[in-house]
Amino acid sequence: MKQKYPFKVNWCEICDQGWVEIVRYSGNNNLFVKCRECDSKWDTPLDSNDVNKASLPLDRPIKRPTIQEVKERGWDKYIQIF
């Protein structure tokens, strides 16, 4: 069964309504994490535990990275699987 949020790393501490997921901007390979509901953004999965490190993403298209991109960055260890 395919997961709806395959790259979820945390529950959002800011809005308490959505998953924080690994994403990237279209057109580059820089990964970051973003809340699916409130759009809060953090530079790394570990940063998403700190509400003071949150910002808003740039107004650019965002897409889901490939599992290979996530593994190359070493962020696959943060993915929560239920």
C-alpha cells in the first residue's frame, strides 16, 4: 500500500495539524522540510523540533524528492513509518 506521506519526519509543533515532510524546490536539489498544513519550513529534519528555527518557504514550486535524493543526503533515517 502506498503511503500518503512517504517522507514524513515529524508532526508540526507550530500548527499541530500536519506532517512535516522532506521536500525540495523544483529546479534544484536542495532538500528541506515543510509542514503540509501551515507551510512552516525548516532547513533540516532535526531543526523541525525547534519552532524558533521555522520560516516560510519561498514562493516557488515545491516537489517531492526521490528516495535516492533523500538517501544521498542521509535523511532517510528521519522518515517515520507507521
